[in-house]
Amino acid sequence: MLPPNLLVFDFDGVIVNGMNEYWWSARRACLRLHPGADLPESAPEQFRQLRPWIHHGWEMVLIAALLSEQAGPLEQLGVATFVADYGAHCAAALERFGWNPRLLQQALEAVRADAVRTDRDAWLALHEPYPGVPERLNALAQENLSWAVLTTKARHFTAELLASMGLNPAQLDGHESGSKPEVLRRLTADWRLVGFVEDRRPTLETVQATPGLETLPCWLVSWGYLKPTDLQGLPEGIRLLSQEQFAAPLATWP
């Protein structure tokens, strides 16, 4: 018996636009660790510009702390110079604040857990599903396709959000499950993977370089958190997917 077909989706930037929630939670987590931080209620433009470089939740908390500094590296360098050596600048900031990724991730998830417990509906409302995406996911069954979510967000928070949108994936993996290539390789034991849909080009490139996943069809969505250079010279095997193409049957995707 052949294994069932499975199409795997990233969550943030593919299914849901969570920009308002990112800042809401990152700001509060930062204030727990750095009470004197001066941070606006609404997401600053620099935070929005930096979002394509942010891979893990803890980085959002660190970026919030940096944005609170009037004479900090972001203010001095500007976004373009900062992201040119993003990893090094984040590492230096962690050392300067005396923090580590685990501490920041725990603070972020504590803020989210409190929000879900005390005002779940308000927290859920901070997330906006991309137009037409929930309906399209629910329609995949008509093409004999199951679908999964693979995200760097915590699994239980993702489950809350999916349920609020009336979505029930066949498989859900969060950051606790390991790296995306690791999870995709494990999924091949029980499923016939027919593709992976992401908004981070580096993630797709890593997947394609992973033994056993070289031939996995990969799509980069046009509506996600993309860097200005992400669409330039896409390597063979990574295809750009527009919202119009996504709405069409899988067999017609580029």
C-alpha cells in the first residue's frame, strides 16, 4: 500500500501574518527582562524591516531590546548595515545584555501563555490569516492531499491558532521537534512528501542540500516575509508561488 500524499507548509509568513502579535509579545517579553526599555505600543518600521532575517522567536525579543536603545547598534548602523552581519550583531547583543536564546525564548513563550490564559480571543485576534489560505488548505482533501504544518513557533501556540481558523492539519511540528530538514526526513517514513511551502529562501536551500530531500519540490511564497534579494536568481528546484497559483490545483503549480 502506498503512503498517503503530504504537502508541508510553514506557518508564519505562509498561513498567517502575525506581525502585530510578534511585536506585542516581543515587546512584553523584553520589558520583563529589561523593565527600563522604552518601546512603543505599535511595531516600529525597523522591526518590520528586520522580520525577514528573524528565524527564531527569541530573536524578536533581542531586536526589541536593541530598538529601545537610542544610541544602540541599530540606531547607529541602520537596518541595511545591521543585517549585513546579522548573526554577529545578535551574538554581540546577547553578550552585552547578559542573555541567552533559551532565556529569551522562555520569556516570549511565558508572555504568550499568559495571553492565551487571560485573554485568548484578544491574542488570537492579533494574527491575520492570509486571504484565501485557510479555505485553500481545507480544499486540499479534494485533491487526495493531506497537509502538515512545520514551524519554528511552539507547537501548542500554533495548535491554538490553527484551531481558531478552523484548520486541522494531519501533522503539526513546532520548534520542539527539531530542525525543519530533520522533521521532513522523519516524515518520509510515513508519508509521500509532495512538496514544502516556505517563505524563507535559506530554509528551502538548506532543505534541498539535505541528503534524502534533494528532489523534494520546494516553493517560496510571494506573500511572505521576503528579503529584497530573495527573488533574485532562485536556484533550480525552488519555485516562486503566487497567491493566484496557490489557489489552483497542485498539479498546475510551477
